[in-house]
Amino acid sequence: MTRRRRAAALLGLALLLGVLAASDVAGREAALRRQLGPTVAVVVVRTPLRAGERIARAALAVREVPERYAPPGALRDPQAAVGQRAAVAIAERTDLAASLLAVPGAAAPRGPVLRRGERALDLVAVGAADAVVAGAHVDVVVTYDGRAGAPGPTRLALADVEVLGARAPPTADAPESAGGLPRLLATLRVTVGQAVALTAAAAAARQVRLLPRPRG
């Protein structure tokens, strides 16, 4: 056999083996598809959504999964979610289900309404949980360290400030109560200047206390 015929034979053998291998792979894929069953479309979140955010088509994607593995309740058509609002914050790549959408007609969640020049400042302080509530007005009093670890002078840091909301702070920020009163994470309505001054005072204080003012 000449060198040219030997090369042609090897090439033909390689092509035959390639065809057989491709046929085997195709057969395995077909068998796997038959085993898994038909596929369906599942809507997934492409970019993170905030609670109350109106959902745009660009924020959604579609992936194909075997029907038997499709998440229960997952939407199949992205148009079913376009224009609706997210009921909660939804992370990227989450399968979008109807339970994650806000109920039509329900008010969208919203934060406090701030006027021009105002800010919402979160402050960890001691206060009466039943009096330091949204809508209440408080005085912010700070106590500084004195000598030998004793309490030092007490100053009025801010008077007559509105409380936008209050809740229990993270455990790391509230290891204990003080004077029988719990620590609260209060959100206060302040100006930019007040926010700067109050943040500095709280950072240097031994204790921050919220004193509710009389209503009316």
C-alpha cells in the first residue's frame, strides 16, 4: 500500500469513528431527553428587584427546565409579571412565582415622606418602647463618660424631633437595657446639619436617651 492510500484509509477511518461517536452522543442525548420528559419555560429575575418596584421586561429572563423539575408556582410567561410590583425584595436569578408579586390594588410599600433638606437618621438609643413610636416627638439627650468610668455630663443634643419609626435594634447593638428601658433603633426626621451633629454626639456618648414629649 502506498503512502497516499494509507493516509486516505486513515482519514476515512477517522471520519467513520467520528460519525459513530456523534451518533452515540446523539443517541444518549435523545435517551436522556426521553427520560427527563418535556421542558417548560420558567421566568427568572435577571436583575435584583426592590420591594414595591414595578417590574419591567428587561428585569426578567426565561430558562428551559424539565417539566418535572419546574418550581411549583413559577411563572411561565414573563408578560404575566410585567407592570406588576414585587411584594418583597427579590434576588437575582430567583425563579419568579406569583406569590412574590404584590396583590393588585394593594398599596405599594413606601418609606417616610421627607421634605426638601430633610433626612431620615437611624439612631440606637434608650427609650420607652410604648412612647417612642412613629409620629411621636422626642428630645435626644446624651450622657458622656466621666472620670474613672463614672457617668459624665448630660447634654441636650436635639429637641422636639419627630420619630418616623422605631424597632428593636440588632442584638450586637443592644446587649442590654439601661435603667429598665430597652434600647431602640429609632428613625428620626432631621435636617442635614442636625444629622451631622447628632451622629457626632452619639459617637462620643456613653448613652443616648430619647425623652418623649407631651402630645398636642
